[in-house]
Amino acid sequence: MSKNDNNDKSGRDGHYATLRRNVRDAKRERGEIPTPAPRRRDKAAGWQPPQLQPDQVHLYGLHTVRAALENPERVIIKLSVTQNAFARLELAEPETLPYPVEFVSPQDIDKILGPDAIHQGAMVETRPLPVRRLEALKESPLLLVLDQVTDPHNVGAIMRSAVAFGAGALITTQRHSPTESGVLAKSASGALELIPYIQVTNLANALEELHALGFQTIGLDSEGPAPLEGTFSGEKIALVLGSEGKGLRQKTRDTVKTLARLDMPGAIKSLNVSNAAAIALYASRQHLTR
């Protein structure tokens, strides 16, 4: 076999390896296959995260970074990226981009994000997204409200479902809720850039504001008096879901217009909050479509 034949074979193998990797990453981003458990590196023992300023956010992962770069409301401070990840992002030449590009090694990003972050060789430093107000949502027929859901992985998954079913915003409490972060954005798989993430100081007051805007607020509770699909009325719906352990707080239960349950005929009577949110969003969208 000639030297040229070896080079051709190597090029083909590299091309097919890239295609397989892209397909695998796309399936992970869609949730079709699990993300592998992160490899802990002995040399990272004792790693401490850098102290971030209030207006400083690190987002990572190819899909998350691509969505952030495409969001016109994002203020990008710097893109840190490996040569391979830059090629996979399919951006213009670095010198033509409106933000600095720093080519780094995967280990350089590990030093900032830690050994558990699956960054795929891409990280952006950005400013947080602009603050949104409830009164800006009066044109949206479907909202999702979270009452102290604390796990950023759950909130990210809920955000992704909210975008999929056309919700106008995701509203949470400022306390006992995750702030905008790399973990939240990675779990949302790009959805953070596509839906307003509104954090309010007083959830009961926010629900009253939604009532004034014409929304029927429906609290999801396993002991709700009626199935969700039988409680819809009107043309604007705000679904309210409680925390992973305690569910809705009593004040929230007293403030929503309706309490409802998801009917589950099987032996298990409760779902993870992100699964419950997806089902409730589907049922709400069916009602609004009709």
C-alpha cells in the first residue's frame, strides 16, 4: 500500500469519526442517549471554582455555546474554544467575529469549570440576560411558574419542555431557585436563550399580577380535587409546580385560582417535577389549540 493510500484511509477514518461523534452529540443534546458520567481526574483533586462577579456567567458545551452566540440579546465577553470545537461550531473566521476568541486546550477549560463539566471544548464568558418583567407577558397564552424548584438540572429540563410547547416564560422565585449558570444552561440544552427566565421576589404577588393580566393559574398537586384536563377555562393559562420534595407551599395553594392533579392509574402516583411539567404543558397546549 502506498503512502498516499495510507493518507487517504486516515482522512476517511477521521471524517467518519467526526460524523459519528456529531450524531452521538446530537442524540445526547436531544436526550435520546444518556450523557456519560464525568471522569474525575486525580490532578483536579482540591479544585476550587473561580470567584465569579454578579454580572459574569460561564456557559459551556457545544449546543449551549452555539445558542448563546446566536442570541442577539447575549453580551459575549469572550469565547474560549479548542481548535476542534471551533470547527464544529462552524463560525466565521475568528478575526471577523464581534467578540474575542481564545484558542485553548481542554485542560485550560477544566481549570475554570472543574473536572465534572462536560464542556466539549467550548466555553463563553457572558453577561446575564436582560431582566424581564411580568407585564411584558400579557400577549402569551401559556406560562410556567415554579415554586422553589431548586435543582438546576430539573429547571433546565423544564425550560426545555417549556420552549418545546411554546410557553411564553418560565417564572421562578429569587430565593431557593437556581440562578443563570452553566449547569442550568447545559441542562436546558439551548432553551435558556429562547425563553424569558423571570425571577420574582414574592410569588403570591406575581400570581396576582398574572390574574390581573387574565391568566388562569393552575397549581399542580397530587391531592388536587380534579384532573388537570377538566379544570381549564379561558384562553390564558399559567401552570404552577412545586418543589421536588414539598410541592406547592400553602401560600401558593391559597393564591392560585385552581388546584388540579395529573391522573395516574398506575401504582406510582407522583412524578419528577420535570416530567410532570412536560405532561401538564402538553395538556395545556391541547386545550389552547382547541
